[in-house]
Amino acid sequence: MIKTREEKEQRHALRLSGALSNAVVIVTGASSGIGAATAKEFARHGAQVILAARRPEELGAQVSAITGEGNRALAIPTDITDEVQVTRLVEQTIEQFGRVDVLVNNAGIGQQKPFYKQSTAYINRILDTNLRGAMLATHAVLPGMLERRHGAIISVASVAGHIAIDPLYSGTKFGLRGFSRSLHGQLARRGIGVSLVSPGFIDTNMNKRSRVPLPGPELIARTIVDLAVRPRREVIVPRYYRLLVAIANAFPWLVDLAMPR
């Protein structure tokens, strides 16, 4: 019997809810955009979600939205660039819930400005936020996951980690891709899924000046939740960016021509 698309989606949602019910999930950068949407999507499937970000008021608003729908969420304000705060985030989660099943490394920043005009303070900040913070959070959750031989680590990179459009932003996202993909190889036989999602332009605060309609962060959130159950090395979304990445890899001089001078 041929199943309709709606029936397939319903079965997929049921499978996710079964796999994620009571899972303990940490989402960094969860006060807005992709992080907030991801926290809501995990909670919708029955997970216990810990939202981490630097802005307590925004975090509180996201938690209220989730719990207002009858789902479970907790805010732990955290600066992902601070090793002490990252350690505290994981320790508090384990103290309250006993474990961490899924880590979503979503926290990230970006700024469109020529590299030579960037301050050294910003260089350090973007490296700490986009790359070092993900490494610290991953390092903090791994001991428990390795002990249980169970867990999922999902990092949010970017198509800019394939197509070099900005020295700093692309540099950190290329680095995050390298970190995630090599970690996948190390942990593949240890029961821990390591996945990377590389979004194109998405309707978030970072792209608020876009003059064209963009997909919403919910698309990325659904992809991330699926990766928690079906780990893969990397997924590029929306799908049409795969062609752009293939063209850029085959003809890098086209990217050079397209770059603003």
C-alpha cells in the first residue's frame, strides 16, 4: 500500500518521539534563532531540554514558551567562551537529570566587515564562540557518554564552511567541520553519534538585512532533531545548497569572482 506524505511524516514524528522521550538535551545559543527553534523541537518530542546562552531574559522567555505548551525545559545562562561556565553547565545538568544524551553546539556569531578592519578582541571572540566553545562543551559531555556508550553530538556549522566567504566566519566554520568530522571517526565505534549540520542563509538575526525570503530556523531544528536519532557525518540544508557547494569545490575561481571587492 502506498503511504501518503502526511502518513510518512506522522510515522517519522512518532519514531522521533519514541526515541527522544525523556532524553536530556543541551542546546547552546538557545536564546533565539536556530537554537531556540531546536530547543522547542526537542521538547515537542518529549525531551528534557536545557537551554544555554548568555542572555538570561531571552532564555527565560524561551523556557516559558516551551513549558507553556506542557513540555519540559530549563534555562542555565552560560557564556560558551568561558571554560568554567561550560563545565558548570554540564555539571548542573548531570546533577539535575543524571546524564546528557544529546549536545547541540549551536552558539555562534558572525559579522560582515573586512578582516583588516576587525579588532583583535573580535578575532578572539569569534574563535572562542564558534570553535573553542563547541570543543569545550563536547569535551565536557564526552566522559559520561563514553561511559554509557550512548549519546549524540551535533554541531551547527555553515555552508560558509564549504564556500569561503569571510576570513573569520568561514575560518571558524571550516574548523568546526574539521573538528566534527574527525571526531566522528574517533567515536564511530563507541556508541556516540557525531553529526554536523551546515545551513545556508536562514531567517535569523544574523541575516535580518536579507532582501529575499529565507527559510525559517525550524527547518534546521527539524534536521538537528533527526540527526540525534539518525546520526550522519554532515547534512547541508536547504538541499539546494548542495549544488552550490559542489560548484564552488569544482570551480573555486567562480567564488573569487563573486566575492565583493
